[in-house]
Amino acid sequence: MTGNDSAGKYGTTRKIRPQFAGAWYDANPAILSKRIDADLGSAEAPPSDNVYALILPHAGYDFSGKVAAHGVNVVRGRLFKRVVILAPSHRIPLSQRIAMPDAAAVETPLGTLPIDRGALQQLGASRCFEILPEAFEGEHSIEIELPVLQRGLGDFSLVPLVVGRLDADNYLAAAHALQPLLDQDTLVVVSSDFTHYGSSFGFQPFGEPIADNIRRLDDGAFAEIAQLDGDGFLDYCRRTGATICGRDPIALLLEMLPGDAQAHRIVYTTSGHITGDFSHCVSYMAIAFSLPSGWPRQDATVSISGKSSDLSPTDRHMLLRLARRTIEFHLKHERLPTPTELAYSPTPATRQRRGVFVSLYLPGHQLRGCIGEIMPQRPLFEGVIHNALNAAFNDPRFPALHERELPDLSIEISALTPPHEVASPEQIIIGRHGIILEKDGRTAVFLPQVAVEQQWTREQTLSYLSQKAGLSPDAWQSHARLHVFEANVLNEGTC
């Protein structure tokens, strides 16, 4: 896509023009509309009211147009106000970055789509997101999706993003930044083809039967996607070498999805089935994600991956039971247990990496131990196991827990969002934000519930936090760095 008419950052009047019309798809609006409508009409999967995310292919319409149409048909006729497209970069490397356009609209042969510049400005305040117009020059992965979406959905505003290669922390940070954009009027589309097989792709790990072997490779990728396991999906790509061009936006989507999401493979084919040549073959898959409860409410407490509803009542109950069984096991065997020994099977939600604290209380809400990790270092269930043991036996403020205390013990688990820095104390919301204070090489942290339990004001909280860091009570007022995070709090007796 190319553009002109620039007027500056976020205030631009620039329009992104189509580059692939007339080559990858028809440039004539009437012919293009007729073709897409026919493909939509041939789709077998019926429309659904609870699909809010799709993975669609982005090859020329002769190859993948029907697959994309079958995916879009699942949301056909829905009145989405906004579509967020997460697409890979085929031309330029984007290390630890997500590119945003410097444009006001995108043109296609079927009309003009306005870009949600307010959303871009909001994302621009977060790390990773950067205005990089060059990432959209000669990039087909977004443009190819647009005419099909226009015929299926009608009018909508667009948030086009080109996703680069991210590390684990940046996947989480990006998912957290995108979460406020996701509501019942927003559809997320990931643009990706699947396996690219052949010498021209540098990928020939197997021979005959090539079609069956490609299918097995793609089936394995879908299995990881269906588990909502971003880490597992990326590891699968690394282990197998699977040449999935949209691996990074797919992994980002999996971080964004709530834990009750379900993946549905709508249709699958390859270019080899069209050309008869499997020695040079690309796979295409349409996947829909149903969210029975829709996107999480924006006033809800969010978890580490920007997911507020990702811990079901069963997840919450089982994590608390996991913490208690861990402590019981250690009291009996004096070693770290495995999940199998604790009869625990992690779910997709509890396999997500996130920071977590485990707090132990005796009657009267008397603290008996509290240890955790702010940054996401490991899956939630593993963090619960390790920090339950640390809170019970390694908190330096207390002696190791004795077996006789166990019946009176109550357990609290706090699953955390990624911390982000705030510009001023006024941005801190008591009851919602945990706080990290850093100054003069000293650091201290309060979980969100501390200030509420103590009935402190913001100023009192920051004063006590300064003292906890070994600083003067007013140290927070000048040259202190403040980071905030949120917590999904699980309590025995309420879960």
C-alpha cells in the first residue's frame, strides 16, 4: 500500500492507496464484489454472534480468496465499528516493534476505510508501538484482507498493525496495550498463511507424500493455537521449522484472547490442491475464535496478558487448592512437588506467563507470609507452586510454617498485569493499582489490596511505600519512578 497527502503525526490527511489491485485481486469494483460475494455465498460455516477474532490467509484471491471469504462469512452482517488487523512484515525486519501507519484512511477498489487515529495515539504511548510508514510500503498482508472484510461487514474503522518479532515480555506488553481497544464492537483479524513448502522457501524437511506431511505439520500448529498457548505455538514453530509467516501476530492474538475462547477451524486448503504442484506449496487456513462472554469488560480487573475473564471459577478454585496442596506436600516430604504429584492439570489460562504473589493469613487477617514475582517469569500455575512454598517457608519476616498452623491458614493469590510507568502520582488509582516505587537504588512494592485494607489515601500509600523502601516518607514527591500494575485476586472462601 502506498500513500500521499501527509499532514503530520496523528493529524495526517494521508491515504494509503492499494498496491496489489489488478494483480493479486481484481481492481474493478463490480467484478471484485461479484467474486467475493460468490465466495461468501459458498461458505458452509454459518454466521455466529460470539466470534470476535479470526485468522485469515493473505495470498492472491485465486489461491486463498475463498478461504478468507469462508472465514469472514462467520461474522458476515455483524455491525463491527472497528477492525484491528495484526499482520506480519514480509519486507523489512521489525525487531521488538509493531508498526503503525501515518495515515488517516485506507483506500481499496471498494471504497475508503477510515483509520482509528485515536486508537493509534493510545497505542503509541506504549512500548513496541511505533509509527513506521515504511512497514506498509509494498506489504500485502493487510491490503489483501480489506475487500473481503468490506463485503462481509460493510463500513468500519481500521487499526492496521504490522507485527515484528517480539520477545516474551513484549508480547505481554503489547497484548496489555491492545486490551483497552477490545470491546463488543471490535473484531480482531490476524493475517497469516501457514506452511510454505519448497526449495524457493528454503523449507523441504520431508518428501512424499508431501500433501499429507504438510497437512500434519499444519494440524500440529492448529493444535497449539486451539490450546490458546502462545508459548507452545512459538515453540512448535521453532522445533519443526514451520514456515508460518504470521507466527508473530498469531502469538500476539493468543496472548490477547480470554481463557474461555474457543478456536474453530473453518476451512483448510493449499495452493498445491489448486495447481497440482506440491513441490512449491503454501497452506491456507481460516480460524474463528468464539468468545462466549465477548471481550472482557474494560472496567474489570485484568490479568497479566490483558485478560480479565481468563480465570474461570474452576481455574480460581483449582489454583487455590494447588497452593494449599503444595504446602501440605512440602510439610510431609520436604521437597518441591510436581503438578502430577499434586493431581493438577494446567489449563490454557493457567499456562499463561504472569507475575504472581501468594499471601498467607492467620485468623484476624494476620499476615503469615507473602512472596511473589512482579514480572512474568513462568506459567501462572508454576508461579503459584513456587511462591506458595516461599511464602510458607522462606519469608524472612516469619519462621517457617508449622503443620499445626495449617488448619487456620487462609490463602490469597494475586495474578498480576505487566507493570508500566506512570508520569505522575495522580495517575495512580487506589484499589485498582499496585505500586512499585524506585529511587536512589531502593525499591518497594505494594499489591493493590494493601491500601484498601489499610484504608489509606494515595498520599498515605506512597508515604508508607517510601518508608518500606528505606526512604523518608516524602521521598515519593520528587525524582521517584512509579510503576503500576493490576491484580486478579483469588481468596479462599470466595472462590
